[in-house]
Amino acid sequence: MDAVASILANHHAEPLPAAFVAIGGLVALKFALGLLGTFYRYQLRPSKKLTKFGKYAVVTGATDGIGKAYALALAKRGMSVVLISRTESKLQAVAEEIDSKNFKGVEKTKYIVCDYSNFDEKTRARVAKELGGLDIGVLVNNVGQSYRYPRYFHELAVEEIGSLIEMNINSTVWMTDMVLKGMVERKRGTIVNLSSGSADYTMPLLAEYAAAKMFVESFSVSLDAEYKSKGIRVQCQIPFYVATKLAKLRKSFTVPTAEAYVWMAMRWVGHGGVVQPYWIHALQGWVMKSVPHSILESGVMSMHAGIRKRGLKKDAKLAAEKKD
Ligand SMILES: NC(=O)c1ccc[n+]([C@@H]2O[C@H](COP(=O)([O-])OP(=O)(O)OC[C@H]3O[C@@H](n4cnc5c(N)ncnc54)[C@H](OP(=O)(O)O)[C@@H]3O)[C@@H](O)[C@H]2O)c1
């Protein structure tokens, strides 16, 4: 006991080395500045005036979920909107909904019918022709597709493998190509690309979707670096779950409605980089990144395996009903 007391007494007598105190102070300062910066970006930073980027906003996958919420929010901010999606009746309904609100300075909503699951040369030429000559200031590359339910990669049908590439990667690349040249000429514009939280983690049984969204993320950050000096910002958003048809989830504390997600996301439009606009998602991401990788990987695997089992059962039931 005496020996321990004497060690403690000596330890207290020693002043902490100055370098140790300085490093500790710098780490604390960095943390505090980081927190302040985060608070500023989520709560205080004023939104950009989007009409300064151009007159029109183009939104893909604009008849439901996040895309529809974006179309309405952009029109509310004075942007005339071009909706692009697959189902004409839904496009007409969303266009009418926007026009019925008579937002100030907003032209009659335009729409283009396009099936992005096969975005071939002919379809691209048609869409480009319809967009030609418009002063497009904002492009929201929102359309995307996940698996119907998690599965091993070898279980995906050939069409599903192709469609995941078309919907998530090719739609983003070709739509960007269509609007960017005009933005460069006008020296202004902003592009928002929808990736997914799944891009940032190991995603067993959703491998192709997660990888496709990682492509979107990488494409966005490099484009942003290429074009920011030309007055164009490219942003990648990485939502976690949002209560839409794609997610097949109901609204909860961590799962916002599309409108609630977009309400927060609009504050970020016009800035570049990779962002997680919904602060609860950002907090979730921070917690997930603190969990050891092996634990997270096996947790995701067992969660997805459970959903896969239910999905296979449902498919088998449907197949049996078809036979009868
Ligand atoms: N919801 C989430 O939890 C979540 C999480 C992370 C990332 N994301 C990403 O956010 C984006 C939007 O997802 P969401 O949940 O809002 O989706 P959603 O509610 O399912 O809406 C999909 C929209 O895309 C259109 N669409 C579907 N297939 C199409 C096709 N082949 N060609 C053209 N348009 C098509 C739909 O039009 P129709 O009405 O005609 O079908 C609809 O307007 C996606 O890129 C998704 O990967 C979503």
C-alpha cells in the first residue's frame, strides 16, 4: 500500500508535459470547431437563392417519394420544373398539382415520359431534344432502384442486374452530360445526385445497389472539384431510410417522410460535396461508423438475410397463385 501511495504522490507531483497538454488542447479545439461548423450548416446557414442558377429545375423520378417532394419544393422556391418519370398519368397529376399552387414566377410545369431502366441512345436523344434550349439551373438526379428485397448477387435476374446499372449509374451519367454543357456556357448551375447510406458501408445481399450508389458518390465529388471554379456545384446526398415505396417502410423517428427529408435537404442545394442533409441520419451514420466493422457487417448480413427469407417466401406464394 505504501508503495502505491508513493507512486501516486510522485505522479501528482510531476507536471504534465507541455506537448501532451498542447496536443490535447488542439484535439479539443478541432472537435469544438467541427461541432460548431456542423451546427452552422444544419441550422444557421442561409439557403441559396436557387433561381440565380437558372430558370428551370429538372427532376428525374419525379412522380413519387423524394423526387416528387423535390419538384414541389423547387417550384415553391421559384424554379420552373421539368418532371421526368415513367408513368404519364402520374406525371400529369404532379404537374397539375404544382401548377395549381400558382407559385410566383413559375412557368407551366413541363414533363417528359422516360423509362430509365433502358436509357438507350434513342431515348437519350429524345430527352435531350426536349430539354434543348432551356435555361436549366438545377438538375436533381433522383431516379434510382434498389433490389426488390436483399439477395445473393447470383440470385438476381439478368434484367435486374442491368436495370440497377441503368437506373442508378447510367441515368445519372447521361442526364449530367445533357445539362452540363449548357451550365458551363452560362457559368452557373447545380447538380444534386441521390446516392444512399448503403454506399458507405459493407452491404451483403445488396452488393450491386451499394456499389452503384458508391459510383454516384465518387462521380459527384470528382465532378464538383472539376467544375466548382466554373460556377457549377455538384452534390451527392446520402440518405438512410426515407418512408417511400422504394424503402417500403413507415415514417418513424429515424425514417422521415419524403417531404420532411426534402425540407431539410433544400437547405443544402447549391453546395457541393457529399452531404447527409437529414441530421438524424447524420447522427446514425456517426454511430454506425463507431461500431467495429465485423460487428456491423454481421449485423447487416443477418438483418438482410431475414428480409431475403420473407421476400423469397412471398415470391414462392405469388408463383404458386399464378399456377392455380
Ligand atoms: N427511400 C429511401 O429509403 C432511400 C434511401 C437512400 C437512397 N434513396 C434514393 O433516393 C432516390 C429516390 O428514391 P425514392 O425512395 O423516393 O423512390 P420512390 O418513392 O420509389 O420513387 C421512385 C420514382 O422514380 C420513378 N421511376 C421508377 N422507375 C422508373 C423508371 N424505370 N423510369 C423512370 N422513372 C422511374 C417513379 O415513377 P413511377 O411512379 O412511374 O414508378 C417515381 O417517380 C433513389 O435514387 C434511391 O436510391 C432512397
